[in-house]
Amino acid sequence: MKFALKALVAAAVLAATGTSFAQKGETVKMVRIDPLTGLLGPVGVSQGKGYQFFAEKFSGAGNPAGVKFEVTLIDNKLSPAESLNALKAAIDQGARYIIQGNGSSVALALVDAINKHNERNPGKEVLYLNDAAVDPDLTNSKCSYWHFRFDADTSMKMEAMSSFMVDQKDIKNVYILGQNYSHGVQVAKYAKETLARKRPDIKIVGEDLHPLAQVRDFAPYIAKIKASGADTVITGNWGSDLSLLIKAANEGGFNGKFFTYYAGVTGTPSSLGQNGAGRVYQVAYSHYNMGGQMDKWMAEFKQKYNDDFYTGSTIRIFETLGAAMAQAKSTDPVKVAAALEGIKVKSFNGEVEMRKADHQLQQPLYISVWQKADKKYPYSPENTGMTLAPVKEFPNYVSSTPTSCQMKRPS
Amino acid sequence: MEFLIISLLNGLSYGLLLFMLSSGLTLIFSMMGVLNFAHASFYMLGAYIGYSTSRLIGFWPAVFIAPLLVGVLGALFERTFLRKVHKYGHVPELLITFGLSYVVVEVVQLVWGRLAVEFRPPELLQGPAFTLVNHAVNGLSVLWGAAPASLCNAADAAVRVVCSPFPATRGFMMLIALVMLLSVWLLLTRSRIGLVIQAALTHPEAVESLGHNVPRVFMLVFGAGTALAGLAGVIGGSTFLTEPSMAATVGSVIFVVVVVGGLGSLSGAFLASLLIGVVQTFAVAFDYSIGSLAAQVGIPLGSAVQGNSLVKMTLSQVAPILPYLLLVLILIFRPKGLLGTREG
């Protein structure tokens, strides 16, 4: 009886809409779990604004499925334990789409929890859209059918970074510094691996891990780096850990190059200031001067929030989700997940593909360098008068790395 | 060599900041017997009030006004809350300061927001105080201010020149801490007020019967202690970072300083601060692990043991938790602290 009633209602709904776009006009509830307070709070807060901004832009006629996106933010204080509480709260609120990115430690905990939830609650599955946690394990040994990554992982970024370093003959002695958790450890591992393969002449003169978001004073580390004779530092640091590191480097008179993942993120441009011109590099899937539609969005974002937009995977999430929902003709996460696998969309820098094997987005990567903003590259983050100017672009296939993922798909 | 000097100076300057913080805590404890859990909160208030006043009237007046305001707030707290619970003993006193620390964090977030604020040191303190130039041929020399680029880049590529500037903010921090130590010490041992304060601690009735207002003396001491924390806040906040979790991160370390130095001993706190600052800075420089030490003294380790993450962990990785290890060791082997007189 109950089943018959459900079928009847479903039929009635279908008849009422009268088209094949069953999902049109539906509201897609999404929750983003990220730090909004503490040392790394500024990053999460800025990215939260990006979600509000683009949820509006991509809602309704902005996406092929015609759905309305609604994003709420929950503070997880960068703690895996708090994140699991936040996940529970999000599911209780009826969210079926979870977004997270800051901190692979959090991401690994969430993947685990979501796997269990989906197994135990058929019909109430949630999807996990990862916009920034770049630990390669997430798409290799720990890969999950419910997890989709829109950033490029550490191995991909290091592939691009080391390809760029092949032509930088003045790099001789490299120091690797990172945050002591999965991400920092992976950056160190892949840096050593790819450099040994592509630039065996480079010497690794030192390696250090420090606690995540705990160190106030990086002067001792800078003194150590100077004493090691390094001319280049590779670091996966982000947020205050990168700002304070570069601040200490400027104060301590370290003149070497920095190869970073996150130089453009909130707070870091200000701490770089006029210093570091021509010697701080960033590897990422975008930069501040992408041109076209992106420039207009960034100008509008700055006007509206007096802040810089840099997490381009926000856009990717709405683009691919809209396309997948149109294809699945549904907002049901199970159907959308199936549609997301292998989906190709035209994004702000060309075509990107969500690889079916491991749910890792395949996308172009850029090396950019900190320098004075000029006519060609005018966008100045945090009004520093400086910018990240692209020096090299790598198409999808260069940075694409193999995966060992053996995914269990729901039958 | 220049690495040694710069590291030593980095360690000393960090240690002196810790001393600025813990001196107020020590003062309050030794005079009143109150372990003020909210001490680091007054440090944070100093940083934030310093930030706001320096935007209004400039940094230099803020260095004086912010600690004064924090001291007044501290005295008010003592007068209105702490004094009321004093008669119920130590535990209620401790709990009320514990509660205050939570209230302060929320108030700071309400007033100044949850994110870091940009508290810049003044123009005069930006840039290096002096530069150590280590020339492979000419040896080590010291230059005031920034060294010219021509000096740091040898014309001959074979000659290695390393310039190590020392930030002026850190020099200023050291100077202020030393001036503070001297004045607090002089005030306590050489002045009439100091005598009254010291007497009020051990013989409050006798002091009271001589016509001194002992509760007011306590209020002043508490105010002075928190003012010292406020001063440390202005200096520390502008040198490092001003944000709502700054109290939580220094809070635990200053208790380590006070316990290691010996509860209530000002000279002990001074010694312990320097010790912790220097140990933490130098620990970063050492990449020794249990595994590498065993290899050096010739103890063969199996490959399974060598792969163990605990055996591989280097001293530099555990540098931030060394103070707490020191705390545990001190409590076991010398409960009264390095220079303490009370039994632990």
C-alpha cells in the first residue's frame, strides 16, 4: 500500500512538471564544513563568500538542470572530530551534498564517515565534493565512490612543478618544509620522488615538518634554512603557516626562491608585499589573471565583498553538478554520482574531465610568479600592487598521474 | 657562526617575551597566592587594545596607554569579583579566573571579529636592527641597520657571503623586557610600596594594623600584574600575530615557565623563560632522532624498528612540545622549581 502511494505521488509529480526535467526548480541543499575561526579561519571565511556568490550565479537559469543551489557553512575549527559532528548536523538538516577542502586530515575522516553513512542509510546517501584537500591517498588507496576531488592533487601539482624546475638551472640546493600532517608529508615525498626523476643533480639539503597552525615564530626555521645553504624552498604550507614563513624569510634576509602551492590564498599576498618579486612561485589550477569571464567574476566579487576570489574549484563544482543533474534528470545523489563519473565540462580554462577511475578532476595547471602588477597582468590581490603572473601552462595530460584506486561501486 | 648567534638571539627574544608574560603571573601569585588562569587573556586584551589605540593615536602612545587600560580592567576585576570569592579559598578563586578566560575570548571575538587583525609595528621598527655579515674571507662583522646589497653579494662568485638581518621588533622586545625586569625588581626590593606589598603577603594583620589598606594593595598588585601582561600583548601582538586564539597558545606555555622557574620566584621565571626560549629555538635546528642517535653510538636497529615513526621522529619535529616535557621532568625531580622556595 505504502509503495503504491509513493509510486502514485511520483507519477503525479512527473505529470505535473510535464517535462523530462524532473529536477527543475528543486533546491539543492549543500553544506560546507570548514574552519571559519582560528589561525586558518580567514581562508575558510573567504572561500565561504565564494560559495554564496557562485551559488547565486549558477542557480536557476545558470545551470542546465535548472536547480537552485543553496550553500550553508559550518565551522569545524580544522578539527576532524568537530567535522564529524558538523557532518551529522548537515545530514540532519537534510543536506545531501557535503563540501570540504581545507585540511586533508579532515578529508580522510569525512570520507570514512560518509562511506559508513551511505552503507547504513540506503536511500539517504550523501556525496562528498572535495574542493581543496590534495592528499593523493584520497584518490588512490583511500578512494571512495562518494568522493569527488576538484582540486589537483599533490602528485599532479608536483609533476607540473618539477617539469618547470627542469628548465631552472640556477636551482641547486632545495629545502623542503611542510606542515606535519598528511598533506605536508605527501608534498615532501613527491618533491623528492619527482626531483630525483627529472633533476637528479639537485641536492635536497634539508627537510622539516612543523605542527599545523601552531608555529608563531618561523625565524628559527629560516635560520636553519639559511645555514643549510639552500637556494630554493619547496613548501605545501598554506594560510598563516605560509604567511608567517615568508614574513620570517623577509625579516631574516633569506633571498632564495619559494615554490609554493598556496601563495595566492588570503593573507599571504599581504605578507609577501613588495618583497619576493620574481622569486615566489605558485603551482595551481588557476591564477589571478585568467582572463575572460573569470576576470569579470573576480572584479564583481571584489566589488561586493572587498575580498579576492581564488578557489576556482567552487565554480567547477557548480558547473559539473549542474551538468550531471541535467544528465541524470534528478538531484538524487546516487544518480548524480553515476552521472558525474567521467563527465566533461567546458570550464574557465578549457575542458576538464572527472576521471571515472578515481574521481579526480583532470585539468590544466599553471606556474605563476609573484611580480609587480602591470598592463598585461593587472589583478592585484589584497591591493598589494603585485600579482601572480603566469609563466607556464601545462595541459591536462602533463600533470595527469596514474591511480591505484580500486573503487567499489554500488551494484 | 652567524647561525649560532642569530639562533641565540631568536631564542633569547622569544624567551624574553615569555618572561614579560610570566612576570605578571608570578607577581600576582607570589603576592596574593592566586593562580590567575586568565593571565593570557589579559595578554590578548593588551594586543587588541594596543591595536585599536595605535590606529587612533599611533603606536608609541599605545605602548603606554594599552597596558594602563588593561591594568585598570584587571584591578576592576579584582575589586568586583575576585575579592568577593577570596574568603572561600583557592578553588573558587581559580575557577573564577578560569571562567574569565572564556568570557574574554568571546568578548574579543564580538568586538574585533574572529579573524586576525593587521597590527603593524611602527615605521621605526620595521626592518632590521642590525645585520650580521659573514664573509668567507673577511670574517664576521656587524652593521647597524640594513646592510647594502653590494656588501651581501660578493663580486667574486667563489666567495660566500651571508647576510643575516635581525628584526628591530625583536630587539625592541628584548629591550622592553629587560627594562621591565629591572623596574619590577627595583620597585619590589628598593621602594616603600615594595616593602608594604611583601609584608602584606606574609603578615597581613600586622600590616593592616599599621594603617595600610591591604585589600587595596592586593588590587594594585593584581592591576600591575595584568598591566605587565597587557604590555607583553602590545609587543607580542605587533611582532607576531594578533588573533583570538593567541591567548590559548601562550597560556599553557607561561604556566610551564612559572612552574619550572619555581612558583612565585621572579628570578626563577626569568631563568625558565630564557631556558625555554633558547631550548625551543635550538631544538628546531637538530635533526637527531632516536634512530640516528642509536646508529651513532653503534647500536644496530632492525629495519622494522628503523621504520617506526616514533624512532624516526626528529628533535626538530617535537620542538614545540619540549616545554611540556620539561614541565613533567621538573615536577618529578624538583617540584619546587629551579629557584622556587615553596614546597611543590
